Amino acid sequence: MRLENQKVVVIGGSSGLGLASALAAESEGAKIVIAGRSQEKLDAASKLFKSKIETIPLDLSDEKEIGSFFNKIGNFNHLVVTGGVTKPGSILELDAKTVRDSFESKFWGQYFSAKYAIPHLAKNGSIVFFSGVFGMRPRPNTAVLTAVNGAIEGLTRALAVEIAPIRVNVIAPGFIKTERIANMPEKNKQEIEKLIAELPLKKSGIPENVAQSVLYLLTNDYATGSTLCIDGGYSLH
């Protein structure tokens, strides 16, 4: 097994892409730590694993809490950060707080996760960030999403140089069937369905598609500084 006796920390691991990634890492022999806002969701997620895992509640918008989280965990091999929420909308309509909250949650959450994780990471370890396809190919009303995703992808390239030989990569998922999409307003769902119909593959992805890519980045010791699009061809248009 490719991750046997290695410790993998997944922030945002209680649901969706993070949970799928943590389960995939466990299937390759990894010891798993998952973190998320809700202890209830963490407890529910822990029942899906075959082995005993560690669950720790964490607010990605709180820098001090992030620092304490990594001090508690100690040394480990790989970090996956999927957490973070952004809101679409016109630059003329979104208020400053909404924009700042998007950066606080998705960009700064991943930035500080890396900052406080690095001293505890194995020298042959890795970090996998998450951005999104609008960073590669924007659409109307996605200026904030595009800016946040672009910042994460820039951070990935910079850290791949700065903290080598620790590897740093980022996944840009497309339209993946998750709770977040399922809970969207009907208007947003219809817009996404229209975009999916225009994809070369004509279908949405599932969390396991992304989890397979996370495993690739965790285990390929020559991959660093890359943005891996798992988007059904959206970025080709």
C-alpha cells in the first residue's frame, strides 16, 4: 500500500471531497486525521472508516486555532486542505465583508494551514491545496471566486519553490456531485446543469474522481507546483 504507516491530515475531511480523499488515503494504508467545523459531522464521518481515526474540530478562519491544531497533531507526512467557502456575485453588488470572508475562509485558511503545518511535515511529505475551475476559466459573477482560486494557485507555485523538497500541488475541481451543490438554490443548480451539458464529457464528476487525483499527488514524488484540473474538460473551452 502506497501510504502505509504515513500520517495524512485532511482539513475539511468530514464531508464531500475531503471525506472522499481521506477514505482513499486510508485504503492505501494511511493513518488519518480529519478536521472540520462540526464535531457532529466529524463523528458521523469517522464511522465510515475501517480503522480508528483522529477527529479534531477546527475553524479555518481562526489563525490561532490553526496553529494550536498542528501543535496538537505533531509530526505527519501529508496535508490536504479542502475547506473554504466562497460566494458568487457581481463585483458591483457584493459587499466588502462578503468578499473578505471568501478570502478569509478559502485563501487565508489554506495559507495559515500551510504556515503552521510546515514545521511538522516530513521532508519527503506534501501539501495538496484546493482551488477551482473558475480560477482557470472565469465566468460572469465569478470575480471573487476567480481571484481567490488564482491566489491559491500562485501560493502553490511559490511554496513549491520555497519549501522544497516538501512538494506542494493544487487540485482545481469542476462540477462535482457534493452536498454543497445539492443544497444550492434551484436557479444556481440550473445554471450548473447547463454548464455540465456543454462539457466534453457531458457529465458531472463524483468525489471519488477527485480523491483519485489527491492520491496521485500524495504518492508521486516528482509532482510539485502543479495545478491539476478535474473538471470534465471545462477548462478546455
